[in-house]
Amino acid sequence: MPRKQSLRKLGQAVLEKVADLTISSEDDISPYMPDRLRELATAAQLVAEGRYGKCVECNGNIPLARLQAKPEAVRCVRCQEKHEHVPAYHINPHVRSAS
């Protein structure tokens, strides 16, 4: 199936997931649901704008395999890894702790 058709199908799946999540009752929403809903809403916005399947960081194509595994993905793998990277806390070896 050509990329454009696959994106259309995956985009429709995103819109259906958003609809399913927004009609869920508050009791059914897990603690992680707001993040998931935000991700899906962002992907749905990209579908509406015709930009679904493009990385929001580098504007490169998001691989179809990634979108099939996670339709709400808005970044390619490399940009997502950069986005999630949290610098390690470095302790200054010249500062002594107060003990």
C-alpha cells in the first residue's frame, strides 16, 4: 500500500482513538490517560492539517512501522529519543557536602 494511503488509514485510526477516549467516563481514565489523550490530540491536529506522518521536530517522514505501532507518534525515533533525553545530574567534585 502506498505511503499516502497508509497515512490516511492511520490518521483515521488516530481520530477514532481520540473519539473513543473523549467519550470515556472519568472513572475509566487511568493516571496516564491525560498524556495519551494529549498525544492523540496532537496527532489528530496534524491529520487535520495534512501534516500527519511528518516529524514535528525535523520535518522528516516518520516511518510507517513506527506509526503502525504507535499511531499517535509525532516525532521520528531519533527526535523522540532527543526529546525524552534528560541530562544526568552531575555532582561537582569540588563542592563538599555539609556533614
